[in-house]
Amino acid sequence: MDFYARTDVVIGMRGHAQMIPFGLRRPHILADQSQQADLLLLEDIGHPEWGAEVDDPKLEDKILSFLAKLGGDRSAIHAELAEAQEA
């Protein structure tokens, strides 16, 4: 948890790689949507767009877009995370 608490962004491929940062309100999580549990978590919190398929030919573009959004307005992203946690 100490590690995740110090990160600016997490790009993870398994459940705990997204659940722990989400619980610590770390800005966004890009999870492997091919894992059913990960996809269900993203759907449950109302942000399926925070996920991507590992074999997606546009994965690099999605990651870069994700990072650009993070760099653009951190307060909005933190608000989205807080809202998703409250829900």
C-alpha cells in the first residue's frame, strides 16, 4: 500500500493492481479488460473507459491519452475518483 500511495498513475493488469490504487484514490487506473473481475469493477464504479484490452492495436494511443488527461486537470480526476468511491 505504501508503494501505491506514492504513485501518480497505475497501469495494472490484475485486480489488486487496480483495487488498491482505487481505494487510495490514486489518479486513474488502466486495467486489462480481458480479466472479467477487472471489467466488473470498472463497470461497478461507472468508469469502463478506465480500462483497455492489452491486445488493442490502439493501446499506446489510449495510454498516452490517459496520461495527457491526468496531466491536464488532476483536480477533476481526483473528483472523479472520489465520486466513484462514494457511489
